[in-house]
Amino acid sequence: MKKIASKISLPLGKQLLSRREKVLLIAIVVYSLIPTFGGLLRLVDLANGTSMLPDNLRALGAPLPIVFHILASFVFCIFGAVQFLPSIRRNQPAMHQMVGRFVAIAGCVSAATGLWMTVYFVFPAELQGSLLYVARIVLGIAMIGCIFRALVAIRSKNVPQHSAFMLRAYAIGQGASTQTFLGISWMVLTETELLGVQRDVQMVFAWVLNLMVAELLIKKLLRPRRLQTPSLDVARARTQTHPS
């Protein structure tokens, strides 16, 4: 953290983030903490042998991948949000690069441990069916692939492509937040919990929703707008050829 702090240098009187960016960052952090809170309680259970959450035989039998998954997901979601703020990218490129390395590693660890748990843990049918199993495998691999594509793009100085693939990876990584939000909303409205196929559909829908939002942001913010430069060039050529 001291190394990151040393990378921050601002002109006198200039703020690191704008007010709009602060509001956006707080909203993303709060949204990310929805599933993280339960994950942190699980870590306390594993560390102290307490029982704040219902017993989970999978967690008790193989706690290490769960610990790495929770911590890596927390770093990826929280610090990943900072990486998308324009002020950080524009005014603190060294900080953006330094934090980005930790975010990329955390994202790969989160996805890899998620894949490991999907393959090797035995879930009850009401908690994971074939649909959710396949989705977790595909999206876990896709998340790692997006991070690697983003790293290749930035080494080639292709900033828009780098940002686009990192945003896609972030959308996949934030799936747990949307899943938890939708699940809690359903329970509040219906006083019932989704299980079986319905739960699978809800979980997959959360990822689809996140990726749709990511693609909309990529299209709106990252892809260069098509300017009518050809017509302008033709007009200039005509003016030079036939001066008034």
C-alpha cells in the first residue's frame, strides 16, 4: 500500500476524484459488499469455529479455495471499481497501472477458485443444476480469457480494447452481487426462496444482465464515434481546388 501511495501526486488544490465519481465509487462499493458480507462471515466461521452461518460441509472439508475465492473476489470488485474512474486513469496513470496488476491477479484467482469449486464440490440439486454448472464453467473461463485479452491489448497500447475486456471481466466478477440482490428482492416480494431450476435461471440471468450493461457501456463510452470526416475532407478538397 505504501508503494501505491507513493504513486499518487496531485497538483495543489486538485481533488483526486470528482464529486460524481465519488458517488459512483460509493455505489459500486456498497453493491459489491452485498455478497462480500456473507463471505466475510464465512471466513470468520472458518477461522474461529463459530456458527454465525449454517454449517457448510463443503467449506469445512476444503476451506482453502473458499478463502482465496472470497478474498480475491473482494479485491477484484472493490479495487476494480477504482480502475474505471476517468480521473484515476487520466491523472494517476502510475497508480492505475500499479492497482491494475493486483486487480488482474485477483480476478484470475477469483475465477480459478470458482472453477475449482464448481468442478470438485458436490452441490445439492436444489443449489446447482446442469444449467448453473455449465454457466459457471463457461463464465469462469471467459473471465480469465477477458483478463488476458485485456493485458495483451494494453501491451499493444490498445487502450479502448483493454478497457472493454476488463469491463467484461468485471461484469462477470460482479455476478454474485447481482445474484444476491435479485435473490433478496425475490425473497422480500414473495417470502419464498428460489431453488432448483428457478434458482439456476435467476443466477444465470444475473450474469446476462451484467454483461448486457457492460456491452452498453462499451458501445457508449469506449468505442470511438464515427465522425463524418470523409465529407469534411471532400469539402476541404473542393475548397482548395475551386477557391471562391
